[in-house]
Amino acid sequence: MSDPGVVIVGGGLAGARTAQALRSRGFAEPIRIVAGEDAWPYDRPPLSKEFLAGEVGEEDICLLSADACAELDIELMRGQRAASLDLDRRELLLADGVRVPFNQLVVATGAAPRTLPQLDGLGNVFTLRDVGDARALRDAFASKPRVLIVGGGFIGLEAACAAHARGCRVTVIEASAQPMSAVLGAKLGKTIGEWHESHGVRLLRERSVTHAETDGETLRVTLSDDATITADVVVLAVGVRAEVDWLSGTALHSEDGVPCDINGRTVVEGVFAAGDVARPRVHGRSVRLGHWTPANDMARRVAGVLSGAEDDERELDDYFWSDQFGARLQLVGSIDEDSELVVETGAIEDSSFVASCHVEGKPSAVFAMNRPRDFLRARLAMQAVTA
Amino acid sequence: MVKALVDRDSCRGYGNCLIAAPSVFDVDDDGLVVLLKDDVSEDELSAVERATYDCPTNSITIESDEAAEK
């Protein structure tokens, strides 16, 4: 029987980069990627930014083309969903019943957008995760609809920018006191919220959806304060959940993502996790990192372990960026609400600053708005301290 | 010797190259990549390879001397 090699489940950034990094390390065994989508692997960050705004197309965001797969001898099984996993026989079962054997497995199935039961089954309600979602939403923005965005996290706020750029009237509702506060804390969240309001976005804080109905075209959405909003397009941006259903019944299964070390090792020998589905320990916390740079970093580490390199003991790179109304937002580390936020350079009121958080005298987070160069200096310094 | 090449048109200023190889890459005030040196030493090669891999816009390429002289 031929060598089953490495099977990577998931054709997003983590899956594609694991395969590429394996080949660049001279890994010679077969590599097979099982990808749920029909599209060739593509880069996701532009979907809520330039792609949604209509500035770039699908050809501009490709990560791993058919030619690259052929050149690197990577087999890509597109449009194939993993249904379950048989760890005793070391076989992956696909939705169509096909069994895929493996020596080593990389779990990189990512995450799926959460939905709201109040909006289930209604037309003109969109989520934003894959290229199909982004294409549908981009097309929906073309007629300049009234857009309601549910959720003021970074996906919701980037979608707000794209919709605004296309000439739509935009309302964002956020359940907590400030947008982006889950990642940035309330103080920086307030700054970002005001930035959006100054650009014409209507932002309703501490509001959630209680009910929604439609006449087939227009949606009437009732909020927790009994206000009603009329919208032609609703975007659900209320977070994601790890794509782990296919792992149920195995030791890998956990609703919050697959626990692993910073090199992607799980509790099962020869099974690794990378990308948004993985839950590694970072800065002492076990946390899913739904961003480009940590997914890319984990893919590199997993490829290293699989090809026999020594473990990378450095902290995972949890850097994250967002582009909102011309402002570049950048964060590394995690902001602790209880510790003081110190402005290092610039001024918050000028929408151009670098701020940092310290825990026990060491920097725990650096955030910047419109200060890319100063941010990088601070990011380098933080890396030197925590290395 | 090898050379690092940067494409400032596709660069979006995410800065991962500077983190990977600070002796070779910097950014300007707009955050766009700037090359600090043309030739990459053997000691720096793995860091530059890392920068190439870490770039979200594939704006960095490595060129070997033989290719550069053609």
C-alpha cells in the first residue's frame, strides 16, 4: 500500500501554508489537503476589506493556485467536507463516504460564523466568512441598500466601512458598551466607535436583536430597547465558532477549539492543529486566535515538527491588524482591562497614537492607530522583552 | 550572496518582515517596506526566508546572485 503521508483538513491559510512550508523544508512524503470549499485556497483578510469594497477580485487573493499545487506536488481535494475521524484506523471519513488514510493529520478546519435564531430563515441576511459570502454581500451593496450590521467586532466594523464606501447608509448595533471592546477593552473601543461615528456610521451601543420580520424585501428588526430598524440588508457579525463537529467522539473534540501546544501538538500522537480551529496556550492563556499572523505562524511550526525540526519555543505571534475608514489599527498581545493604558506616542484625540499595557512591569499589549512605524518599533521591543 | 527584493506597490504595511528580519527590512512613515541593504548575508538568510513566508501580500522575494547577474 502506498504511503498515505500527511493529510491536512482545511484549505484556508493554515492548511495551505502548512503544505507550502512542508515542501520548502524538503518534506518528501505525500501531502493531501481536504478543502470544504470549491475555490482554490485564498486569503481571507481582504474579504471584509478591499474585496468587499470592490477594489480587488478573486484573482488577487489566491494563496495556492492549481499551478502551485502541481509544482509542489500537493494534492488538493476541493469541495470535500470532513464528516468524522477514525483515530484507531487513522482514517478521515468524508461527507460522501470516502475514507482518506493518513500517517499524520493536521486539523485546520477554521471557524464558522455564528448566527442568531431571531434572523434564521429570513432573506437578505448575510454572514461574512468565505469568498461566496463576500461576493454575495458585495453584490448586495451595489444597489446602495440600508445596511444593518449586527455586531461591532472587527468583521462588523470592516463591513461597515466597505458598505459606507459603496454609498450605503449603515447602522451598527453592538451588545456591549463599546465596539471592539472584547479585543481592545472599553477605552480603546470608545475611540474606535467615535471614529466610525465621525465618518457617518450610526452606532447603537448596548443593543441586541430581539425580533425580526420581513415582507420579502425589507427587514424590520426590533432591538432590545424596543426600537425598530428598517434595513434592506442585514450582516450578522456576531463572532465565530470552531469547526469541530467532525471531531466529535474523539479525544480531540472540544467546543472551544482543539487544545494544543504552541507547535500545534494535540493530545493525539501525530495529530496537529493550526489556524482558527486551534486553541494553543499564549501568554499563559488557552485561547483561539482568529487572525492571519498566528495562523501563519502555527502552520510554520506544525510543518517544522512534521519535518523533524526542533520545537520553536518562542511565544506565538498574535499580531492582528484591521483597516477602518483609512485608519490602520494594529495590536499585539492582549489588553487587560484592569491595567493602565499608557499612550507612548501621539494622542488619542488626534486618532494617531501608540498605547501599551503593562502587567508586572512587562508590556502585555501594544496597540496603534495610524502609527505603523512606531507600532513596529514597540512590537519589536515587546518581542525582545518577552522572548 | 543573495538579494532581497521588495514590491512596494503590493506592500500594505503589515510589518511582519521587520519583525522577522529587522537588519534587512524597515518601514517608512506610511508603514511601507524599505530595504536596508541589498545583499543578504548567510547569517540573515533564514530570517529573510521567514519574512518572505510571513508577508501577507507576498511582496518579498529572494533572488540568488546568479539570477541577479543575468
